[in-house]
Amino acid sequence: MQYMVRIEIHNASSETYERLHYAMASESFSRFLTDDDSRQTYHAPTGTYWIDSYSGISAVFAAAQRATLPIDGTAEIVISGPEGFRFLNCREQPTVAKLIGIPTPSVWAEAPKMSPTPQLDQLKFLASLHRPK
């Protein structure tokens, strides 16, 4: 399985990223991507890595943490793979529904008699107010 890993170290120097590159390489991550069709190799942007040697996203996540957290414990880590995504130290971006107080699906599951229709209508109305004219 193949995974893309993105590490963001805020206000980092080039030397800090060099340390990260070395640490990630020691965990078998690569900064080079090869196109399957053309076989052309590309250099990934700073802080972006590729790996296909681990059996699952949990192992990839653990390896990325081992490499990254000793360098910066607040670094943001995002991993994308066949099983989905894993995040560490990333800020949650509130959804419009959360900002205006619409219950989430987990809340709906706790209260199965509650219909989401009034909240969805409210969300559509609010979204219509923000459309460019």
C-alpha cells in the first residue's frame, strides 16, 4: 500500500527541514515520486513524503511520529492512504453546520427521532445569503 505524508513545522529553518528529511529517510520515507505511466521521477515539495513499505496506516503514522516529534513536538502531520487519513496537531476547521449549531450525525444517532430537515433548511437559507450577486 502507498501513503503520502505531509509534515508542517511552523517557522522552521532549512536546517530543521534537513533534519526532518534525514529522520524521515531513516524511517524509509522518500521525497521522490515516480509516475506509474511515464516512469518519470518527481521531487516532492518540502515536508512531503511517500512510502509504500508498511502494511497499514497505523504503522506509517507511528513511523512519521518517531521521525518528526523529536524535532518538533508541535509539528502537524497528515497521512493519506487506502484506509483514509490520520492527523496529528492539526487545527480543526469548524464547518458551517457547527458554527451555526446544527447537530452532527453522531448527535442524530443519539436522538433518532430528531429530523435534520429543519436544520438543513436553515443551512441552505444561510448559504443563500452568502452567494455572490
